[in-house]
Amino acid sequence: MKSFSEICSTLPNSTSVSGRGASSVPPLIPERFSLRYHNGASYQLWDRVFCHDTFIFIYMISGQREVCINDCTYTLKKGEMILIPPYFRHYFSGEYRDFESLLASFVIPGKDRRLPDLSCQPWHLTRREEKTLRLVVASFKNWLGGNSAAAEETVCYFAVLLRRIQSIAAPELSTRRLPEAERPLLNRITAYLAANRHRHVTLAELSRELHVSGSTLRQTFRKKMNVSLGHYELVLRLRHGIQLLRSTGLSVAEIAERVGFSSANGFLLAIKRECRGATPKSFRTMSRR
């Protein structure tokens, strides 16, 4: 039987579009799923990212590497995985170059707190979980090869993997998870804004909810993210609105209301300003191609 590394190495690398699809099955099943294989020989560092709207699952096949998530650095070793939640800035260190890793990006429809609770914590996959991950890779290869039926199979296998990780990790969360007040401030800010990207969050509200002064919030965010807190909050809501434009038939006015704009015109102007003149119609046209 081929080794896990041999199976994964046949997948497209980080520079290739590795496939995407949507599942029609209930929540907790991934949507917009993609899988990529990376190795130290061909890997190029990503730019720092803070606007991705997907979960990112990283599994180390061999070697080790560092991943920086907001203001925390983690060293991942063989057999370990970590989950990066949406809208968290992340990048990889170039210190370790001899590695192989598997990256999956996906969206979970609905609101499920279990995945965010498991995020930003390295976990070691069990043999059973690794076996399920092998099935994910095998079915994904069939999907890339033109077997459309394998798309549903792939996301279902990946959902099984996530559930198994959750079932094992859940009893340990009470002892391993940091108390809210001890979590890095940047993580607390981004998590709160991401959870409330359907509305406008004021600095006063954020200060009240996190029990931190407004000046500290602004200074911390600007220093670590190199962008203002207000601009980041606006971008989150616009990204959410753009996703609704692409995936629903809601009117522009309805979407504007759902992402915290007082009028459709305000939403239109914000998109045009932030997206280099793009319009809601252009986003909907691209989604149909």
C-alpha cells in the first residue's frame, strides 16, 4: 500500500486550483471545500492574510513547521493538525524547510461553536482519524480526475474527520482551553468581530464586551494587524455581503440590511470604494460563470 506521503504528493501544490464544490447536506458538512499538498522543496511563503472567510485545516505529514496565528506562534510536528478560524491573520515561518503538509480550506454553514472552540490548538490525529484523512485524499483525487460524484463523498469523509476530532477533543476543552480573559487580545477581537459580521460593531461595544479600553483596542489592533480596527470591521461585513451576493438571490437592499448598513446606497458605495469600482452586479455575474 502506498504511504500517506505518496498519496498526498499526487495532489496539486499550493500554486494550483485544487477543486471546489458545495455540499447540499446538512450543517457541519463543509462547503467550498479545497485540498492542497505542500512540501518544503517547492513551497513559497504566503503573504500575511486576515480576510480569508474559510476555516483552514493544516495536517503535518512529515517534518515540522511554524504557523503564526494572530499574535501566537505554534510549532506543528508530524501527525499534528491545527485549525485556523475565519478572519484570523496567519502566516508560516520559513525556519523549517523539510516538511510535507496537507491544507484544507472549507466553510461550515450555520453557526456551530465547536469548531471555533477547537481552533488554534495543535492536536495529534489518532490512527483512526488518519485513516479517515486517507479516504478524504483518495476521494478528492477522484473528484479532481473528473468524477463529480466523488465531490459529495469527499466533503462527507472530511465531515466525519471533523466530528471524530470534536468527539475526542471536547472532554479536554475545559482543561486545555484558556479562560476568556487570558486569551490573546487580538484573538478575542477578531473572534468577536467575525461572530458579529452581520452588523456594525462600535468601538464602545467592543470595549464593553472585552473589558478593555477603546484606546488599547485601537492601538493593539493597529500594531499587530497593520490596519485600523474600523477598516477591518468594515471589510468583514463587506466580505459577508459579497458572499451573500454570490450565493443567494436576496436583493441588494436586503443584503445591505443583513450586514449592518443603514441603506443599500451605503453598501453600494462601500463596495465600490473597497473593491476598486466593483458593483454587486459584477459579483453576481462572476458567481454564475
